[in-house]
Amino acid sequence: MSAITTHILDVSRGKPAAGIAVHRDKIGAGLVGEGRTDNDGRLRTLMGNKPLEAGTYRLTFAVGEYFRSIGIETFYPTVEIVFDVRDPTQHYHVPLLVSPLRYSTYRRS
């Protein structure tokens, strides 16, 4: 499993959000990982085989593409979550709760 993972729940439907494209950037270094959520709304491979380094990261979720694919209009074309990794030995799980008009996130370990 990757040192940075995510899980997306579509709270408007009460279901995992499958097939959402996610890009991971390290600020100052550019794109360092990408993938799509699985049928359970999870993405466990954002890091690939790369070790995690301290720094500021951004996860960009293509939620507009997801909602359009299921015929729902959304206010947000993307959601970006920027966070600091201070201890690269830890696991960073960054869930996203999303609906067409709002989103929230938190950190789990």
C-alpha cells in the first residue's frame, strides 16, 4: 500500500465514488502520482514504488468528470486538498466526502 492513500464517498448517493481521477503533486516538484478510484472509491497506489518525502502535497480530484458521468450537475469541477507531510515514516490517508454542492476532508492514519 502507498504511503498516501484516499477514499472518496459520494454522500449525496451514500456510495463510494468509483472511477474518479486523482493526481498527486509535490509542491515545487510537479506531478508525482496519479490513478483512479476503484469500485470501493479507494486509491491505494498514489505513490507507486516511490518513497514518501517530507514536503507539501496536493491531491486533485476530478469530481466534475465523475458527476457528469452519472448525469448530475456539480458546482466543483475539481477538489484540491493541500497538506504537509512532516514525518515521511507515517501513513497519510486523506478521505474525501463529496456531493454536487459541497465537500469535506480529514486525515486518518
